[in-house]
Amino acid sequence: MRYEEREFITMYQIDYTNVGKRMKTLRKQAGYTQEQIADALDVTVAFISNIENDRVKIVYYLITQNF
């Protein structure tokens, strides 16, 4: 998809609670640990935990570039 064709999403359009829950569900279904995801994304395990438990907002760029 070309840059001009991408749909832009603002931070107000993202349901961060569901992002974290969905990320946790998909991670577990795929059989990955938080440690494996953190290593792949070059972030801390605490950051992954905080996203999954809605204590921090994930950066949309991180989602789109790695998943």
C-alpha cells in the first residue's frame, strides 16, 4: 500500500484497552511469552505487560511496523 493510500488513525480513534487485551490474547494463542515479544520489539517485558494490562498506551507506529 502506498503512503498516500493509507488510512490515518488518530490517537482518539484507538481503543487502547482492547489493543492490550487483543495483543495478550494473540500472544498467548501463538504460544509466545512476554519476554519473546519484548525481545522481538526491542522493548522491556514491563512495557509489554503494561500494554497488555492497559497501564500504558502503545505507540501505533510500533503496531503497524511489527505486526
